[in-house]
Amino acid sequence: MAGRILVVDDEPNIIKTIQMTLGGEGFTVDGAASGEEALVKLANEPFDAVFLDYGLPGIDGLEVLKRARADRPGLPVIMVSGEATIQIAVEATLLGAVYFMEKPFPRKRVIEVANDALELQRLRQENLRLKGDPLGRIQGDSPAMEKLRGEVARVGATEARVLIRGESGTGKELVARALHDLSRRAGGPFIKLNCAAIAHELIESELFGAVKGAYTGATVAREGRFAAAHEGTLFLDEIGDMSLAAQAKVLRVLQEGEFEPVGSAKTRQVDVRVLAASHKDLRVGAAEGWFREDLYYRLEVVPIDVPPLRDRIGDADQLFAYFLRFFADQHGVTPPAVHAAAAKLLTAHTWPGNVRELMNLAERQVILRHGLEIVRDDLPVEMRDPAAATARDTRGGEAGSASYAHLPLKEAKQALERDLVGEALSRHQGNVTRAARDLGLERTNLHKRIRALGLRDHEEE
């Protein structure tokens, strides 16, 4: 399992000893006499593991360890010291060293540790392989998706903040996950928060945490999403639904890397890459005052647009087949086949709910038609008769008014309200906060109307 090793030590004899020991086992060993030289070599040459002296002149071993782990989180580092103490060992371990060795060390131990470090590196790489190629998870062969994968590949390895734009259901979270997995933070946490799903009065505690007793119901201290994402990535989905007060505090974290938990005066430092997403036009929000202009420009260092499914020519068939296999494996059944007439309708459909709509349809068909064939009549009526669906969804037009023409005024008004509220909830996947904003209602009022109309929302499930 020989690999490439860097030995960093200001004592030439130590470098020479390890070179001779590991060279005899088939390893390629290079040396660096200082922390500065080591950082240059690590930045420009591939190494599988590093033996790093604690007591280096200039940039010391702990600082080299910290910088090396920042640039290459998965690189195994073995800390070496002639003044072994528990404090040094703990410091090195907390910064990411995989082993701590005391000088002088026997030849056999050097070989064992080198082999163990390379095995650890191999297991990490295998784990990444099993997790799958981040770009490969962005399905679709259309030109629009090829362009998207190219943008994600170029931006992923950087520390740039990215604003992911696109309609609901297009897969913005998948893009955020790929950006994280391609970055140097891939070994760190990926934390997400759907800002639209959190009540405005609770968003700050979700983001920054809270101390016990900070607000009614805060019976225990809680850690916020920023703290949980330390040295990783925080994905703020639907950030356009965040309150202005919370926006101001997020801006401070982006500018200064610090925040205070709700109810606390103690400042916390945090190292987080922030990715944001929205189906709303935040430039318009900045102009209209519901989104901070300074935060908008902080977030949109690099914009990435995720295309709607209707613009991904030829992808619907491929995605549908992919999700049929995926859900069949998940449910332990045989995936259904697709009749040519049904496949034609899948291609012609405009998919207003985007990939999320397609996924839901694929899972439903797997459950109902596993081992059989999906035929035309198995598909929803709006796919079989688009004209009828268009007429049904056109409010205020001839077709829309005709559907209520035979009803008494009171019943017609109730039917219209039920349809409008139901459509708003469907459009936002049952999220009452966002549906209320579309309908121009207070959130509590919409909850009451939902109950009165006999509808359901995801927040009540």
C-alpha cells in the first residue's frame, strides 16, 4: 500500500531516518525543513500523508496542521514531537491529527503508522466513491443540464458564495449539495434550513441558537444552524422568505464571521460557507424593500440558474425512468414498464411542479403499478387532457366562471375560495406562510380558512 509521504522536520537526521525506513517499504518520501516550505509543497504536490514536527521554527507545527487541513480536509497528518505532553497531543488531535508520535520512535512504529494513515485515506476515498459523483447526481443530458453541471464543477471547489435561482421543485438543494461535496469542506457538515418553513418569530433562534429562557418555551439551550455548520456549508433555502431582522443578522455573520445566540451577550465565531436559494427574484425584492440590497450582493457572488423541467428538452423520459428504478429499489418491488402512449404524454407535459412533480408521479406509479405497465389512463387527467386543465386553472376567464355558474352565490364563493386556497397550498407544497403571502392573508387567518374549508397543509401533519 505504498504511497507518497511528506516529512516536515527541522532536524535533517529525522527526515533522513524516515526516508530510509519508509523508502525500504516502497514509499516515496519527500522532506521539508520548515513550515513555510511544507505549505508550498502541500499546495503544489500530491501527498498521501504527512509526518509533521510540532516544534518547527517560524510557522509552528500546529499552524501548519491547521492550514493543511483547511486546504485538504481529508489529508492524514501524523504529529511528531520530542516533548510529548498530554496538552500537545490534545491540541494536535483537536486540529485533526490522526496520530501523535513521540521522538525517538522505533522503525516498526513508523511503518505501522504510515500504513494505517494510507488505509485511512483509502477508506475516505472509497466512502466518497460510494456516495457517488456529486455531478452525476444532477440528472439529465439536455444542453441546459450540461451547462449547469459545468457551472457547478467550476464553482464547487471555490469558497465563493452562490445564489441558486430557480422555480420550486427544480432541484436547487441538489445543486447546493453538489457544491458542498466538490469543495474542500466536503468532510464537514452540510446543514440546510428552509426559511419559508419557519415562522418569522423563530427564525433567529433556528439560525443562531438560543440560551435557556431566551423566549417562552425555551426550556433548554439550543444550537443554531450556523454553529452546526461550522467548518462546513450552510444552505439557506428560500431565503427570500426570511424576515428583514434576520437578514440583518445573517449579513453580519457573512461580513464578520460572528453572532450571538438569542438571549446571550457572548459572541461566537464561526467559519461557514453560505449557499442560498430562492424561487423569487431577490433583485426585485431589494428594489421593493422586502430583501436587503446589501445582503443580496453579499449572497450573489456567483449566481447559478437551475432550469425548469419544461426547458430541459428530452430529460423528462430519462428522469422518469431513473425515479421508477430508484423508488422500486426503495420499496423492494419490480419497476413498472412505460407504454409508448404514456411515454409520449410524459414528454409533452409542461411539468409545472418541475422535478418534484415528476418524482411524486414516479413513486405513485411504482406503488400502484409495480411489475405491470404504465398506460395512458394511469396518468393524471391534466396530462391526458391539457386543454381541460388549462381551462380549469384560468380564473376569471370564461371557462373559470362557467365551473361555478350553476351554483348559488354563497356556494360559488366558497368553491372559488377552496380552489384558490388549495392551489396556493399546492404551489408551495403545503407551506402556509408562503401561501398566505401569495393570497394577501395573515398566516393565522389562513390557518382558520384552511380548517373551515376542510383542506390540509403540511404544517399540520
